[in-house]
Amino acid sequence: MLPNVSYPQYDPSDTLRLVEAARAMIDSSGPFSAWGHRIADKLEYGSRMLSAMGTPAFYTNSAKLYGTPKDLLPDGETNSLDLALFFEEMYQNIDKLDIDANFPEIYTSQHMADRLLVEVDKMFGDDAPAIVIDDDVSSKVIAGRRRIRIRSTAMFDDNDIDQLVHHEAFIHVATSINGHRQKKIKILRASHPGTTKTQEGLAVFAEFITGHIDLERIRRLSDRVVAIQMAVDGADFIEVYRYYLKRIGHKDNAYESARRVFRGGVITGGAPFTKDMVYLDGLLRVHNFLRVVVSSGKAKLLPLLFAGKMDLKDIDVMIKLEERGLIDPPKYMPPWMTDIRFLLTYLAYSSFLNSVKLTKLKDYYAELIGVHR
């Protein structure tokens, strides 16, 4: 039997009125008009989405905010679902190697809090956020400028801890503090839905570039994309729960994973919450952007990504604002950005590999290792 779900009523009137007032102040002939209207649109979609919880209109606005798994990337050919399915094929091959990718979750929320406290104090000093153990957090960890909240019942493994330090503290907290320090362009302080894809993509990239991501983490992210597409195609809560149960083998975790897909949406299928696809989609966009920046000799633009909360689509606007002295340089950046030698080497090599025709290489090496294609 499907769960019985009810949502509180949200009246978007006040927000929509303020958004319209903001739109009226945008100079339609100015160089920042499109940027201002993009932000206004995102705020409107977010408000309308909340007011439509439990209806198909919730999904309509969620798709406008975060996209869908089949939305094409700027190359016009690939999407996040393609990457998720590619990873799935890779997992099938790796499973044959009998590699145990699971690490025991032996660390408590208090252990995580102690570790984070050390790291944020070292990184941010007097600007460091408080570390709070919270009974009411749905995710394991949620980070903001003033505090990082850890779910009291959460358990962590060795890799979780390093991932969360680089993801939550060194990206989300850092961009929040840097954005708050912006005196002239104050919208860079705001974590609105229009910034989510880039922020999460940058945070997952941080896990990659520091070597603190593993197969289980990527599998969780790609499973979210597949599960969202299942719901878009009509799968209901129980079908998605069974998908996760088969993948995870743990009832509580499977239920929580399915809940993330349907929260705010329609549990009978067809209208899910698409936010959780932004991790892979954002990773693809951020990684490709970084490669182009480095291969084009524009590495000096990289610190701009950390100046506050922004979307990659806004980078041309950020460049203009910086040139006019309206954006202050970021005070805090992750270690892999303060010393970018490895980052530049990796991105340059990655850019070259992208120019190599992989099809012929695969045929050549497949023949050498006895794989019949």
C-alpha cells in the first residue's frame, strides 16, 4: 500500500509580488538584464513549486528549477542519465572482480562533529560555523554559513568523513562565507535554487579532485538519477522503493532514498522532485567548464567560482562585475584551489584525452586483452 502523504499549504502571493517588484527594477537594456531575469524566474518557480506540493504542477516547476535526467548538456548530445547508465555498466563489470567497496560505518555523529570542528577552525578561524548535532535533519549533514548540522542518528565510514569535509565545509561553507562578504553584489550571498546545480557540481568535483570519492558514493548519485527517471516515467513510490531495496539491501535506507525522490511530488508516479539529479548533472557541467577554462588559458577565472553562490550560466556576468570592481576576491578557497598545480595538470591532461578518438582505442586494446566486441 502506498504511504498516505499530506503537505502543508503554502501561499506564494507575497513572494510572487516581491519578485514582480524586483523584475520591474531590472534595466531591460542593460548588460545584466538577462541575469536579473534568470534569478527572478528561479525564485518564481521555487515559490510556485512549494505552493503545488502533492500535485503534478510541483514536478513542472521542479523541472524548471533543477532540470530532468534527460535534459541535454551544452554539448547538445549527452545528459546525466547517460552518465548514470554508463556507471551502471561499469559497476556490472567491477562486480565480477569481487571488489569489496563497502567500508563499515563505525563513526558516530559526535565523531564527525569533532573532526569537522578541527577542520573548520583551521580553515575559517573566527568565521568558522558552529557544529550542531540535530535530531531533525533528513540528510546526514547540512552545511550553511553559520552552522553545520549533523543528523544525530547518522553513522559514517572513513571515506564519508573526508568527503563531507571537502564537500560541505570547503565548498558550501566557503562559498557561503565568501558570498556574505560581498558588499556590492549581495545576491551572491543567497543559496537560491538557481545556484544549486553549480554548487553541488562543484562540491562533488571537490570529492573527485581530492581523491575522496568512491564507487559507492558515485553509485548512490547515479541511482538517484535513475530513480528520478523511473518516477518521471510513471513508477510509484513502492516501485522505486523496491528498486532501491534491491540496490541497497537495507529497508530503512531504501525507504529514505525513495522518499527523497517523491518528497513534495506525487507518490503514484509521473511527478517527482528532481533536485537530486543535480549532483551528477552539476558535476558534468562543472568538470567540462573547468577543462575549457584551463585549455583556453583562462585559469585566472577559477577563483570567481568561489566568490559566492552563483550559476555557471552567470560566469560572463561575473567577469563583467569583477572587471568593474564590484566583486571582491574570495577569502576562502579549498586547498586544491589555493595550490592549483595538480588541478591544472589534471585538467590539461583531461582536455587532451577528450580529443583522443576513444572508439578506435577501445577496439585496439580490446583485441589485445581478448575482449570480443
